[in-house]
Amino acid sequence: AGAQQSATVANPVSGGSPDLLPRFLLEPEDVYIVKNKPVSLACRATPATQIYFKCNGEWVHQGDHVMQHSTDRSTGLPVMEVRIDISRQQVEKLFGLEEYWCQCVAWSSSGTTKSQKAFVRIAYLRKNFEQEPMAREVSIEQGIVLPCRPPEGIPPAEVEWLRNEELVDPALDANVYVTPEHSLVLRQARLADTANYTCVAKNIVARRRSASAAITVYVNGGWSTWTQWSACSTSCGRGWQKRSRTCTNPTPLNGGAFCEGQNVQKSACTTLCPVDGAWSEWSKWSVCGAECTHWRSRECSEPTPRNGGQECRGPELETRNCTSELCSHAAAGAEDVALYVGLVAVAVCLVLLLLVGVLVYCRKKEGLDADVADSSILTAGFQPVSIKPSKADNLLTIQPDLSSTTMTYQGSLCPRQDGPAKLQLPNGHLLSPLGAGRHTLHHSSPVAEGADFVARLSTQSYFRSLPRGTNNMAYGTFNFLGGRLMIPNTGISLLIPPDAIPRGKIYEVYLTLHKQEEVRLPLAGCQTLLSPIVSCGPPGVLLTRPAILAMGHCVEASAENWSIRLKKQSCEGTWEDVLQLGVEPCSELYYCQLEAQACYIFTEQLGRFALVGESLSMAASKRLKLVLFAPAACPSLEYNIRVYCLSDTQDVLKEVIQLEKQMGGQLIGAPRVLHFKDSYHNLRLSIHDMPSSLWKSKLLASYQEIPFYHIWSGLQPYLHCTFTLERLSPSTCELACKIWIWQVEGDGQSFTINFNIAKDTRFSDWLIPDSDVGSPALVGPSAFKIPFLIRQKIISSLDTPCARGADWRTLAQKLNLDSHLGFFASKPSPTAMILNLWEARHFPNGNLSQLAAAVAEVGKQDGGLFSEAEC
């Protein structure tokens, strides 16, 4: 057969058109063999004298060809068409070695032409899915991801989803999305999404169905508003009244949790009983008057009618003749004159007293205006000022009353250094810290005082939701001088400005950082937690000025990509939106300034706060901090590298560092920042460029993956993957590799690792921020950069609006705070709000010289700025 084929190829048939190479009108195409049915391959060429198939480099026997000759009507050239059949047995001979292919070769008198290769594959579809969807119960509006990895097959299987045996079409439902990995994503679960979901894989061979996954969308119950209190059960005396609410907002469905708490409240009430009035005894008869009558009276006072009781009936005054009609009417001229003289004397005395009062008020007002107008502190550019001895009541000589601190602070406060009891004005720069009178909390035994403080808190009802330890808690005792609480190395602090606590009051205040497992913060839809959950309290204390709570966040904020809300937990345990950033606030109790790494919350009510965001577009992103740790010592051949994906806030980094210290880990390289986008794509991690002669990876897959929703929700502040490696020799101590971390269809970060695993590497000090180093509680002047007296002088000088604009508004512009003018203006002292915010942002490393320069520029804006006539 081989000789015959060779002879055929070597002696082409004559009669072809000269000088024309064959041109294929039909070339063989890829085909699949389904079950045991053979497939046909065909090709057609012109002009051709011979045409044969060649499969896997070998000629197909001439007898296996079916040929057909014809003529092209348009050109008159001969056309040859050939067809062969390929069986499953022919392909299986080469199965596992290489793919089976065939190619047409056509001859003419001018030469040969080869067609494209056509691959012949045996089609199949395995029975078992590599991953099937699992049944789940989810809350309404929560996102759902149903994974599906179809069975292996040739050609690759196509995937479709069925909901209760009906096809799911993403083109008709915007809430449904199918990922390139065939997972079904429901962006926000609806009640209608409660169904059985089936993943269907199919190709030309077969159609496979996964096990059905039952998705139950439940609705947790919510209380309706309370009804009005009912009328008291008794119309007179002590009784009861009640109000009720129903678990219908919304009603729990599909196994959702019923509302917690009481649906009926009762309260004691007292309805005042009506008391009818009764007359007192008649008075004695009066002296007989000039008109020969006398009178007597009585009052409706035994008892007085009240609570709707009836008035007394009858006359209140009774008159009768006292001389039996024999009275002579004498002139009363002398008595009338005496009466009129007395009235005139009383009127003259009242006029004199009024004039004296007006004069005293005017003199006091002139003295006060002179002090307020004395603004040399600003016009002199914060240069040293000499105190005038002639003005004893000048604002710069007013000393703050510190007596209450020494009388009522029971050992919690002590002076840092010996000195006079009153604040003295420094001789140097006006904004230099005061040397004397600084007070701070002093803990002789922090553990004992912490335990004592927690023991006192345990008697309060709100303590049930606070952590029992003191590691992430700061506490102190404060009065009207204010102060500051800080949780070290977390970026979380609470500033209590001066006069925020009413004079005469002393508060024991705490600041607490919660772990995610301690507090349940429900998130709806695409909402994500952007900050730590922080409590400050006790709740319900009276603040006359807003305190400032500072904490970090991990949002890359922009108005078009995010809707950011400040949430506060109510006394009943529900979380409420108290402020939407970028929208005019509906309440003056809260305000928030969002900066690149931190937010500053003004609040007049202490409580539990968190920052929550909802993405408005796929461009919204959160900052993740990527940190690598590995064991400091490696006694075995196995070695683990842990890659942490953290929310980019200091408190989370602190927690991971503490965890790794307990595990004996060491830091590998500097942390990196990754912008994680709201694109529904997972985070992938892989390891590369590892010397195969020294190390090998024990992972079965080429990469590890963290699901999108685990990261995006923010409820798991840190996640980590472990790369398990194995040394091929115990003497290997050097490790060099590269770890890639990226979001699918997004940018990524890489860590180039090159270190000695036998060296005991300690934690780098730079991982611990220096800004929070110091006492967790500061009380009084030591808690502020701006001296108390200088602060009061600035406030009194800049609070008053100036016609030329050189007031607190100009100071806000120079400090780049002019976007908050509306909030500052709503407070009694806008200047105090500006200085408080400056203290919160810049303590303890703030540059007082820059603040002094900004205030000096306001004072120099107009030479006559502080004259009484203009301001």
C-alpha cells in the first residue's frame, strides 16, 4: 500500500492547467468524535490533478479516500474534492501522546499546496462536578455567591443556572451576575430569590446537573414604633398605663430572628382626684367706715378647688350698715391728703433707684469693652506682652480655677512637677507650654486601677457590651478643665475640651476599642465597615461643648464613589445613622471631618460609633495593608510564610503584631498598601521565583484566593493565607522568592523576599507609631498644646464678627478648614471649635509656631481691626 501511494503521488495526473498552484475552496475543520460515531473530513481544490489527506505526518491510504471530479463553471478549471472518515479507534491509538490531526495536500503541474490542520478530538464530559453550590441561609439584601466548577470535558462545558428549574438570565435581572469562573452572584438577596439553584454543565456529549442548593432568604424582625401611652387605668388615684409595639417593621420571615425585647411597657400613673372648694370662716367685721358700713370676707381655701373641682358657691364679701341709718358723713379731706403724699414719696424713691442701676451697668460695660478690645496678643504677632499693672482685671492675668481639682480628684490626679498653684504667663513665646499647674493621671499600679475601674463599671447596665479587659481601654477622671484619652498605638483618642464638662461636675470617662466578635454591626447591601468600632462613655452624660473622637479609616474617599455614614448604637442596641458625610447635617449634635487617614467626630453625646460606607460605583476602593510574617526559627524542614490582608488602620496592625509576637513570628519586608476595588473580584496570592534546587512548595494549586465578600464587608479586619514551603536540605538557610498579591482583573503588589531564616529578626520599631506614645490619659492644661490663657484670649478676640472679615472665619481659611464654616457658625464659640479641632489633629507633635503665624496674620490683616468702633 505504501508503494502504491508513493507511486500515485509521484505521477500526477496530466491535464491540469499550467503555471497555477492549487487553491483550496474547502479546507478540513476541527471535529469531535461523539461516542463511537466516526467523523468525516473533506477538502476541495482547483486546479488540482491529485489531492490526498495526510494524518499525523503519514499519508492516508488511497483506498480510504472518496474522490469526486468536477469543473469550475466560471473558470473552466478542474476541481477535485476528497473525503475521508476517521474512527474513534484511529484517534485512540495516539491518545495521551499527542493530538490527532489531518491535513489536505493538493497537486498541480506547478507544485503542491497544503491546507490548514484539522484536529480530531474525542469528546467527553465527566460526571462529577469539581465544585457544587451549597445550601445557604442569608439575610435579606445580603450578597450571595454560589460557586460552580463544572466537570472536566472536551470541548469545555458551558454553564447555565436554573432557579426552581427555570433558566436564570442575567440580561433580564440586573441583580444577577455570573462570573467568568461560572459562580452565580446575587448582589442583594430578595425574598423572591428563595429557591433551589442548580448548576447545569453541557457540551456536545452530555448534559450534567449539580446537586440543587436551597437558598433561603430570611428577614429578621424589627420593632415598629411605640404606640402612644394609654389613658391611666383609674380616673382618680394611682393606676397603670401602657404602650405597645409589634414585630412588624419588618415581620420576620423564613426563619428570621424574632425581635428581642418587650412588646409591651407598663408605667405607673397617678390621676389627680378633683377637689371641690370650700369656704373658710368669715373674717371679723371691719371698722365702721365713712359711709356708715362695715364688711367681712371669706376665702375659697378650705380646701382650694383643684384638679377640676367645683368652685365655692356664694358671696365672697358681705357688707351691711353699722349705725342703723343714723350715720353722719364727715369730710375726709385730711385723710386723702396723707394718702396722696405717701404715693408721691414712693414714686420718687423708685425713680432714684432706677437711675443708680443704669449708671452702675454703664460703668461695668465700659470696663468690659476695654478688656475685650485690648487685642495686642493678635496685633503683636504673638510676641511677648508685658502685663499692665494698672489693669488688674486684664484677660491675660485671669487665672483658671484649679481648686476643684485638688478638692475632688481622689488620688487620680497629681502634679507633674512642683510649682505654684496658679497658672503663670510665660516670659517667652505666648504659645509655649505652661510650665506649672499641669495635671495628668498617675497610676501607681495600672493593673490594680484598671481592675478597680472595670469593677466599678460592672455595676452599670451598659457594661454588658463593654470588653472585660483593659488592654484596649483608656479611662480617667475629668472636670471643667477637660483633657484627653488615648488608646496607645491605635490612632484612637477622645478630646474633652475645656468647659465641655459643667463646672462643679466630675466625670469618670472611658474610651474603648472593640473587637469585631464583641459587637454585632449589621450591614445591608453593599455596605462595608470602614473604621474600628469605638465606645466612649458613660452614655447620657451632659456635655456643654462637643467632644472630639479621632479614629482611623481605610476608605479612599471621593464624593462620586462613596456614600459614607456615621453610625451610633442606641441604648436599645440598634444602630442608627446619625450623620451622612457630605450632606447638610439634620442635627447639631454630631459632625465629622474626614481626612486621608483619620476622621474626627464632634459629638455632644457619648456612645458607640462606627464609620460605614456604601459604594456607589465599581471605582470605589478600600485600602488594604499587606504584611508578611514568618517564624523566627525553623527547626524542621517545613517553613510557613503568613500573608496578612488588613484593613489599613493602626488598631488592626497593632492586633496582628501582638498575635505574631505570641506565635514567635518575624516581619518580612515593609508592609505594602493595596487598593481593593468594589468589583466582585477575589484577591489572589501566589509565590514565584523560588529556587527549585533548594525549596519546593507544598501547595497543590498555583494560587490561593480570598473571597471578595470576606474582605469587602470589613467585619473580618484581618485575613491571612499561609504558603507552606519545604527545604530539601537542613543546611538551607537562605530563602529568595517573590509573592504576588492581586485582585482579579486589577492591579497588584509584589513582595521580593531575600533573607536568612536562621537569623533571629526582631520586630521593627517603625511598625509602632510614635504619635501615640505617652500616657493614655491626660487631664487639664497638659492635655493641650495651646496654653489655657492664650486660648481664652484668642476666643474672645476672634468670636465677634468683624465688618472686614478678620475674625474666626479668616482663621479657618488659613488653617484650611473653610469647608466647615457652617458647622463652626452653629456653635456659640466658633473659634473654640477651630482650636479644639487643631488640638485633636496635632497633639502631641503640633507646630505651635505655624498656628501662631496664622493667628498673627489675622491680627495684621487690618491695623485698626480691634478698635471698638470697627469691631
